[in-house]
Amino acid sequence: MADTETFSGTADADGRHRLRRWQFGTAGILTAGYGAFYLCRMNLSVAGAMPGFTPGIISEYEFGLLGTVGTLVYAFGKLLNGLTADFLGGRRLFLIGLFGAAGLTVGATLDPRVGVVLVALAMVIFGAYVGGAMLVVGLVLACGFAFWFWPGSIFLSLLAFWMATRYVQSGGWPALVKVSSHWFDYHWHGSVMGVISLSYLVGDFLAKAYLGFFADNSDWRTIYYLAAGATVLFALVPLFLLREKPVDLALPEPLANPENLYGEEGNVDRPAGFFDILGPFLRSLAFWMVLLMSFGLTFIRETLNYWLPHLLREVSGSPGRAILGAAVFPFGGAISVLAAGYLSDVVAGGNRARIILPGLVLATFSMMGLAFFGERQSYWVVVTLVGLSAVFLIGPYSFLAGVIALDLGGKHGSSTASGIIDSVGYAGGSVAGIGIAALLDIGENGQQMVFRALFGAALVSALAAAVYLWRMGGVRRESA
């Protein structure tokens, strides 16, 4: 966010200095705020590890069903909320996600019949708040929801509230992207989004650590209350300090990336309609390649996030070493998102494809080592290959629904782009549950089959990156 910024209108030196201070503050608020989304996302995982919850309150099968249904709702919500943010605005949707998740988390602890009524009422209120056709949609969903889940049980209540929670949370990242499209100069999109992307890496860890600290001496309802309370505290910061765009403070606003798919309209905040916003994406081969990469890379990321301790168990010799070795994946990912974002701005001149393709080629070679030689290697060789895969892969992955959505969508359609990319990605991520379990059930070669599936996904993603580079090969900004 230095002297290369390009502004709409005039901007004196004092205005630029004030803008820079607000840019740093906005980046910090968005990073901390999105990290707070994980408090009411990890509470179910922490509760699931507590004696008396599974099995007890619900069965292990029901616990697994909560995870699967929640992921599917989250993927669907990404698509709808991406569109909503471009019409409604990012700040409002960001706050709805935080306060809504906190309220729904508390609601999950209530009597099941009360819970069903409250969720149905929340659907109507949300529809009325958005207005237009969404009010009708909210009424229809509320009636159908109340009919399906009444009179309720503890599991049905948890399922209902978890679905609603995951839906409102799904708007968090598209909303963040929408706000970012107004605040940050396109010369530094990669670096800024690299820092903000740490929110979902660090937020996951800190949420588990915070809630896990109380798990031994609490019941599951207390964990839910602690998650909701902390979320509300974090949400107060964006409520009072976050602004939708610089012009709300009479500050100059950076222009959108001139290479966006809308051309000059990329600087127009509100789209005219759904066809206006979706058409350029559907006609872009580059965007379809981004979707293919999102499917493959999210499948890899979700598989390693969920299954890596299990996959390392055989070569590690103990559960503790397996869990410790699995920590290399998020650690390598954190390094990757920072390095990739900076390199794409400074070295590649804004052409993300020039960072994505080499990264995915190297990740493919690392995966190939795991797929064909991993079973004959030591624990440390396997952990090293996993760490290298994270360093080469997570940075390119973080580009897709973040900086690339900003680059392609501008201010006009960035949250829609982010929502579509993430929605397709989580469709790939959903395969990481049942699909990987089926491969592991094959027998002695199950683990190698998993690594070969990851290798195949990395290879296809690298090929998509090559096509993306071909389509975007001429895109390189001047740094002046």
C-alpha cells in the first residue's frame, strides 16, 4: 500500500496518509474478525471430543452427519452469500455472520422446540432485512423448516442450528472480499490477502486452544456459551470501526484491477442484476480453470487437514508423533500464503498464474513422492514431503477465492467470484470425508491409494494452472 496506489478522483498527501492508516486498521479488523468466525465453528469439534456428548447426547453417526450436512450447507451458502454481498454490501453481511453465528450457537443449547421456532423466525427476519424476493424465500424456508423439524429432538435441534450457523458463516469470506475490493490498491492485493488469509489458519488453532482449555471442566453447553460470548466481543470491533469503503470517511478510494472481467464497470459498486454479474464469469475460460483448481486443491487441503494424523500413524509409531507431524501442514501453509502473496505482487507483477503454476508443479512432485515411494520411507521423509506440499500448494490455494476473486471481479463482482470459487471448492472438499474413507477401506494399499488420489488432484490442478497462465500470460502491471 505504498506510493504506487491509483485512486478514483483526486487525493492530496494528507488524504493518502489517512487512507493508509485506515487500510492497515481495516486489514487488522478483517483478519481478527474472520478468525473469530472459527469460535462458533470449532465449538462442535471440541464438544465432540468431550465424554458424554458423543456418544451420549448424540451418537457418533449423528455427529458425523452434522459435519457432512454442515459442509454441504456451507458450500451452498457460499454461492448465495457471494451474490448477496455484491448487492447488500460486505460490512453488513460480515456482521450478520458474526452476530448471527453467536446467537444461533446459544440457541442450540435451548429446548429443542424453542430452537425450531427461533431458527424459523430468524429466517423470516433475515429475508425481511435483505428485502425483495428474499422475504418470500425466508417465509417459505421458515415454514418448511418448522414443518420438518417439529416437534424436535436434541439431535434435530443441533442439526437445525448447525445448518443455520454454517449458512450465516458462509457469508463471512465473500463479505471480507467485498470490503477489501474497496480498501486496497490492486498493486498490493496479493500481499494484503496473504496476511488476511492467515485468519483461517490461525483462527482455527486459537479457537481450538481457547475452547479446549475449558473442555475438561465444562459441559458442552458451556463450551457453546464461551464460543458465542467471545464471538460477540470480537464482533463489537467491526461493528464500531469497520467501514464499507473509504468514501464513507471522505477518503480517496483505490481503483479496481484494470484487468478485471468487467472492464470499466469493475469500479462500479453495485451490479445491475444477476445476469450482469454472472455473465462475464461464465464466459471466461480463465475463471473455469480457477474453479477446477479450487475443486482439486480444496480436496487436497481438506483431506490432509482431516486425515493426516491417521495417515501418519503407521509410519510414526505413536499417536503423539502422528499428531505432531501433522502440524507441519498448517505451519507450511502459513509460510506459503505470506510468501506467495508478496511474490505475486513484487516478482510476478500481479500475474498470480506465474506463482501458481510453479507452486503446483512442485507440489505435484512432492505428492508423487508420497504416492509412489511414501510407504518405503521413514517418518521424517514423509513429514518433510507433506511440509513441502503445504509450502508449494497452500499459497496458490489461498489465491483462488481471495486475490484472484478481487482481480477478476473488481468492486463489481468480487464477492460473487469468491462465493462461486469457494462453493465449487467445498464440493471437492466434501469428497475428503466418505471418499477417503472408502479408499482406506481397500486394505493394505489403502493409504497409498489416498496419496495417489492426492497426486492425481495435484496433477489436474497443475494442468488447469497451465491453461490459466496461458489465458492470463499477458497480464503484468507496471510497478510505477
